[in-house]
Amino acid sequence: MDNQMPGDKRKRVHARLEEYRSLPEYILDGMGAILERILNPAGIRKRSSFMPTHPTAQEDEDFPSYWWNGVVIFLITLLIGWLISVSLGLSFSPDETALVLWAAGTGTLALIANKVNIRAFLKTFRESLLDKMLRD
């Protein structure tokens, strides 16, 4: 690895940064892959992996928007809370309903904001800072 040319190292690091996913991205993109499997099975057959290989280019591959993935996660979170409440024989008061809606909504928005910020950071890092760090 030490005998690689600096240009080769730069290309390798660029490629690895393009493929990097954080945990919130895995959650959102995993939900998107599940949605795609349900709604558009032909889209899954086009590629060899469950999720797009490059998260930076997934919008170009007709992969479901992370906003829709977030809405589905929000609804699943609400459904789980409601099912637990029903199984325990309880019901939500208006204040508890507002709290559950707020918690599920802010959790979903946090996932989406994290995904957007990670992508922006990695793009900035890859385009400018990485080149300065790996200069010949």
C-alpha cells in the first residue's frame, strides 16, 4: 500500500468516501430499499445489491426519496406505539398523542437532517480538503 502512487491513493479514498453510509443513512436507505422492493420490484433487479452502492447517486437511480422513507418510518413508529398501547389496554390522552406525534416527527426529521448533512460534509471534504491533504 505504501508503494502506491499518490494519484492512486487519492482515487481510492475518493471512491471509499462515495460509498460511505452513516447509521441514519442505512436506516433511511434500508427503508427505501424495502419500499422499492414492494412498489417497484423491477428496480431492485436492475442492480446487484439491496441498496444502491453509491448513496451520493441514488437519486439518479429512481430510488425512493429519503423524504418518503422518513414518512414511512414516522408512520411505523406511530403504529408501534399505538399497538403497544392497545396491547396493554391503554389509550392515549390528547397530551400523550401530541407527545407521540412530536417524538416520532422529530426523530424522523433528525434522520433526514443527518443524512443531508453527512452527504454535504462528505462532498465538501472529498472535493477540497481531501485533495489538499493528499497532495503530492
